[in-house]
Amino acid sequence: MGILRSDVVSHSQLEPTGSVAFDGTGDSLSFSLVTGGLSGDFTLEYFVYQNTLSDYQTHFGVTRGSTGFNVGTDAGGVFTLYDQVSSAARKIEVSGAIEINRWYHWAFVRSGSTITGYLDGEAIGLPYSQSANYSGTTCTIGCLESNSEYMNGFISNFRLVRGAIYKNNFTPPKFELKNVPGTLLLCCQSSSSATTAAVKPGTITANGNAAASAFIPDVKKDIIDTGVVLGDNTKFDTLSYMVPPGGTTTESNRGRGAFAGGETPSKVNSIEYINIQSMGTAKDFGDLTITCGDVKGLGSSTRGVFRVDNNPSSRNVLEYITFATSSNATDFGDLVIAVQQRFGASNQTRGIFAGGLYPGSTTHNEMDYITIATAGNATDFGNLSASRADTSSLASPTRMIVGGGYTPSTNYGDVMDYVTIASTGNAADFGDLTTGKRSGTAAASSTRGVFGPGKAPSVSNVIDYVTIATTGNATDFGDALVARGGAASASNSVRGLFAGGYTPSKINGIEFITIASTGNGAEFGDMTYASSYSGGCSDSHGGLS
């Protein structure tokens, strides 16, 4: 059944930090939106917990008249949206009554002219067509704007964003929501102040007895644990036992990703780690020996290897970590050539670093390889089909694919090359990405490769995928949650992570995709520092399956 872990799995980390309590008799929060109200695409989302289902209870309202709407529940506990444009009120019911004394995640998303409601990540009852501008600006949380239909319960992590964050069914967020690009309001997160907000359009006023609360009642009792399925289909839940991370038996006791170095904007030597299936904020792992701003990583099931870059004298330096032990990096050896912007990928045995840039704008086509289990200098592997730098790369157990990058003929290439990892030699043409990009990210299972967001030429949210065993052009996968370049990536055979980068501002957000199913990125958590050009690796990526 696999190797049991020594640490008991805890779900306490799944709780957002705070909420606002409403007693149903005059409590609300009020504020004003920016002039112009809500036009175009937007996303409204929050966690809600109701103590009663009596009468109508409004969670959020924006001045109705002829220009607004409100969302909440009716007396039967059915989620509702009341929409009023052109003096014609409409009621849209999200089928299925909710229960009292339970947390739900609710999202209301307009994309184009279509509005969709998601209850715990699943589209229910809607969509319907509505492209009119909601020009009302007076807003309330916890009651209707006419000071009626008061809510009795809790609201947590209320976020209003310009832009459609969710376009398909999704896994509901289990961590504190973040200030993503386009955020208009982000509040109800504090356990000490009802009016504290991470983002707010002016002043938030607490009315009645509306008060900050811890995220209680505890969210843990609402988690439906699907358990872990091992390679022989043995299954057991993760709430009761010490268990390995999800995945096949070959991944037992693994599932750790690491991010190192980067620009903040100053160069750093920090190493952080995350558990890929658990989500959350990264934790300190140790330090690189060199402070560096251009780092790339690869790994086996036991070791992560980083190519570091601080100046011309260190651009060929390799350092390694042991995933299972949080500690500082150790010298591994040197690459054959000392250049910038080299990406790498690996299977369980070999790691390959490809291309590069130096001096000036001179690009390289050389590939070097190392045997990950044995520290030492790299050996020549062969050449790419063309000189290029700032590429993205990924691997299955047999193949490595290099995609995009900067070449002498274009700043944003779309060409993909591949090599057979076990045998040295020159790369062959694989196909083309859907769009040219550089400063991108990549992740893979043993069968599918995913090329994430990058610069194309402005930061892009485009995600492509390929079937690694079959050459051909890439296919659209979906959109990243945040358009970014210079991010780090890590993956297991199920999830791919995109961490940090620039938008163009440097960010610390981590998002994830499910590699086997196309779709958009979703929130994972944060690095502890905002950086670009950090290096990423993991002990359970698709090249190791």
C-alpha cells in the first residue's frame, strides 16, 4: 500500500483566516464602487455560511433601480440572483437548496454576454445572457441595498474582480483569496476588524452589529475527503491516516516542489518548497550558495539540481538539494559552457540543459547532460535545431521537449525540438506552439506536456499542450489565472504549478492546472517573496513516472 509518512496530515491549513458575522437584524457592510459600476467581464465570489434559511437573505447587492442586482438565498435555501435592467426584474435560481451550518463557495461570473453561477465550483442553474452595464455604485454585503433581507450567518473572503476568473467548473479555493490583477474589492478576511480590506474602493462602513470573526464554524467538517488511490487501486482516506501524497505507487512518499533564487528585484539565494497536492504557502527550505537572478532547475525522485547565474564566472555552476531534507544547496559541478537563460528537464537518471545566451545577444544551440545521482561536471549531449535562449522545457521518462524562446531571427519563437534522453545526439523538430513566446513555464505528466504562460511579446496567459510521444503542433489548453512571464514551474504527474514571475510587476502568486484535463489555472497559494526568474523542480514530475 505504499510507504506511510511520519507526519500526520492536517487540514487546518485549509481555513481562510477570518470572516464577518451578521446576526440578521440590521447588520451589513456598505461601500461605493468606482464611478461606472460593473461593465464587461467580472467575477464576484465569497464563502458563505447561513445559520437560518428563513425568508430571503441577501449576501451582496449593488443598487438595483434599473441598473443593479443582488445575490443571496430565498426562503427555501435556493441561491438566487435578482437582476434588473431596462426596468425588468428577473429572478434566476441556482437549483438545489443549501443547508444551514455549512460553508459554501459561491461565484458569479460574467464572461462576454454570459453570466454563470458556480456553487462549490460547479456551474448550476445558470448561465443566462446579460451584457448590460450595471452602473449602480452603492453596494452592501449582508443585506439588500434598501436595508432589508438581512443575512444571518458568516461571509468570508469576499472578492470582486474585473475579469472572468472562472470559465469552466473548478476546484473551490481553500485558502485566503488574493489580490489578483483587476481586483476592485477584497474583504471579510480579518478576524479582528470587519472593515479591514486588502483592496477597497474607498471607505467600508460596518452597520449594526456586523463584526469580525474567526473563520468559524470550522471549515474542516465540510471537507469531503476523496482519499488516495495507489497504483493497485487501493484507496483510503487522508483524514484518518498517515498517507503518501496522491498519485501512483511509484510516487509514494513524494510530491514536493522547490523554487530557488530569482530577482525581487535584487537577486536572492532563497530556496522554498511546497507540497504539490496540498496547496498553500511555500516554506523555507534553505539557501543556494550563490545569490542569483537567473535560475533553472530539474530533478530526480531524490535530488533537485539548479543552474545558477550571478555573473559570467558562475553561469555554468550547478548546485543540488536532497528533496527529503530541508537544508542548504551543495555544489554539484559545472556545465560545459557558461551562458545565461538555459532551461533544463530530466527523467529519473539524466538531466539536460539546453541553449543559452552569452555574450551580448549571441545565442547557443549546445545541450549538456548530467547523471543526477552522481555529482560531477556535465558532458556534451548534442545540439538544438537552432540556437536559442530563454526557452521552456519538459520531459517524459523517454523524451525532453524544448519550446519557444529567443532566437537570432525572432524574439518569440514557436518552434519545439525534442531529444531521446537516454541517447546523446542532436534534437529533431517536434512541431510548433500555438503562439511564439519566451520566458515561459512548462510542466508534464508521463504522457502530456504543458507549456504555460510567458512573454509573447507582452505577458500572456496562453497555455498549450502536446502529447509527448507523438510529434505535432501544440493545442490550446486554456488560460492561466494570471498573465505572467519569467515564472518558475514544478509538477507532479497530476498537477503543474506556475509560481511568481512578472505581470510586469513581480508577484508571488502560485497557480495550478490539472495536466490530464484542459482548463484554466486556479489559485494554489503563494511564495513567501515576489520574484521573477526563480528556478523550479520537483521529485514527482511526469519524467519520473
